[in-house]
Amino acid sequence: MDKMAYLVPIVLGLMIIVNMFTEVLKKVMNDKIPTNALVLVLSLVVTFIAMFIYLQIAGIAFVWYMVFIAIGIAFCVCYAAMFGFDKWQQLIEQLLRIKSDKQS
């Protein structure tokens, strides 16, 4: 159960990495690839790389079902990267609007 507590910070870290790569690649590629597809591919790539780095550092042998676990985590990272950042921006804008309305 200890290791499950690390899952949320890992997903958040991977989401931040995916968001950064997405923004850079969107600028470089001039929006030639749909953003959601780009986020999905980046999520899969970044999650698999992170999984293999973790397995190497922890000295854990790779087992076939880890692929499915990584895909599941990649979809969580993808969802968080696509919708989490937009919702966060929307929340900040709403809070600032409420604050400015109170001051008026």
C-alpha cells in the first residue's frame, strides 16, 4: 500500500512533463497534429520511459502485465494533461473575477 501513495505525485509529475512537451511541440509543429492526439502519444511515451527508468532503478524485473498498468497510467496522465490544465486556468480566472467583483 506504501507504493500506491506515490502514484498521485507520479501522475502529476508526468502530467507536467507532458504539458511542457506538448506546448513546445505545438509551437514547433505549427499545429499540424491535433493537440489531443499529440497529448495521447506523449503520455504513452513518457509513461513507458518513466516505467522502464523506475524498473531499472528499483531492480525490478519486467513482467508482461506491466504494459497494461503503464497504459492505464498513461491514459490517466493523458486525461489530466488534456483537461486538468484547462480546468485549473478556468478556476483561477473565476476566482480572480470573483475577487474583482467584490472590490467593485
